[in-house]
Amino acid sequence: MSDLAINEYFPESSQLVYGCMGLGGGWNPNGYEAKDVKQAQEIIETCLAKGINTFDLADIYTFGKAESVVGEVLKQQPSLRNKMIIQSKVGIKLTPTHDVKSYDLSPVWIKSALEASLKRLQVEQLDVLFLHRPDPLMDLDDTAEMLTNLQKQGKFKHLAVSNMHAAQIAWIQSAIDFPIIANQIEMSLAHADFVEESITTNMKEGCNSGFPRGTLEFCEQQSVQLQAWGCLAQGMYSGNLPDNPSQAQLATEKLLKQMSNRYSSNPNAILLSWLMKHPIGIQPVIGSTNIDRIIQCTHANKVELSREDWYLLFETARGQEVP
């Protein structure tokens, strides 16, 4: 798959997506400050200058403050809106603003959450609306009717999902006339179940894979773009090892440093290039608020890992050779 599926809808979309989860200050319902808006502005401008034009949000990120600070930046610099692809998610209710953490894809909640996001972002329309997680209590027909009405009203251009398997996507798609264009799921060298699922077919080890079988293939067949959250493994291999790292983690960190020298790059770029080499055309969602690290990530487009190095990284991270 040489081209990104999402390019059918957004030909100008960057392969790297900036994840705004860390913007707006801490994860609390308190207000944001001027410094938070300044940080968001600097990050947005850096991303655009380095070729990242797709920005990923959710109504829950820092309890809505991530959307708010991005909205303040757009208010101050309206010309930026035409340079940005903005996607956001609805469907999760967090404590302490709600009595219990839960998922809600009911028509009433989707409508209210989406309108609240648009207000915080100070825009009239999302480029992509994501359904954040599956809601076991969702009534498909009612939800589909509301999504159809909201799209007709111009509240969002395109629909996507997050953390869903093939059957869930197909189920939702069966009730709406417009396509689901993306699925955002956790994928990284440290969370490589999407690879394990494919190589452990007909093996007991395959039962331990957390990645739902057939989802990768389904998404490619249906032109559903895969976006990878957690793609840098929370910095595990690039300076943020756990307190008691495993031998595999230590070996992977060492190998990444060696490959960084060999490819004249850096560990973050190598990690992303490992994901991007997969022929399905994964869009990594990077969430760092460190400007230098963001810039390091943009070097991933310049790295073309050999097949042998791709497998070497995978085997080192999994702690044993492939079957």
C-alpha cells in the first residue's frame, strides 16, 4: 500500500500527525494560562514549518483545555486554520467531571460533545470526527441517524473511529452512507501486537495477541487509514526506560542508538520509520510537547530501514527471534 488511504479525502495530509493530548496544562478541570496558549502556538507553528499539518485532539484531552488552547491560537491567527487538518474525538466521559468514567456514543452525548468541541476550538467544522472508543450501550440506528444529521449540518466532514476492530467498524459502516475513513489504535515497537497477530497464526502464542485478527487487512481492503497512538512507546527506548528494565528493553535501546548512527538519524525517527515501513501506510501520532523531539520525529521520512534492520528491531524488542 504505497499511498495513505486518508489521502483519498485529504491529499495534502502529512504522514506524521501531531497529537495534542499534552496541550493546555495538566489533566485537571482547572483553567489554562497564557503560557499554555503560547506553548500550543509554538508547537503548531513548528509542526507546520516541518511539514506536519494534521492535528489530533479529543474532547477529554486535559479536560477540554487542549481544544481550548488550540482555539485561542486559531482566534489569534485565523490564517492557520486553512493550513491545518483538525480531527477530534468524542465518546469518553471522565471523572471528576462525571460521576463515573464511562463511554457514551448516544445521540444526545455525541451532539453535545461535538458542539462543545467546536466551541472550544472556535471553528465551525471538524475535518474528521472520531468515535473515541466502542460503547457497549450504543444503539446503532439512533447513533447513525445523529451522525448523519450532524454531517449534513456541516459539523464535521468525515467520520473515523478509534480503538475498534474490523467487525465493529463494519457494523457502524453498515448503518451510514458515508465512509469511515480512519481507525486510530495503539501501535509501536513496544506494542507490536499488530505484527504478532500476523506471524503467530496457527500458534498458541497467537491467542495472547491483543490485536484483533483481521483488522489490519480489513482496514486496507476498505481504505480505512490506520493511525498509531503511543507510537514512540512513551519514550521507553529513547531515554525513559522503566525502573527495572528487561534485557529486551535494554538491548532495544542500545540497538536504536547504533541504528541512529548508521542511518545518520536519531532514536525517535528510527522508531517511527519502523512503523512507517509497514506497507499499509501507518500514520504515527506523536504527542511530545518537546520541540526538539518533535523536530527529531520529522526526520523519520528520511530513514528507509532495510528489511533486515526492520526484523532485527522487531526481534530485539520481542526478546526472541520470529517463529
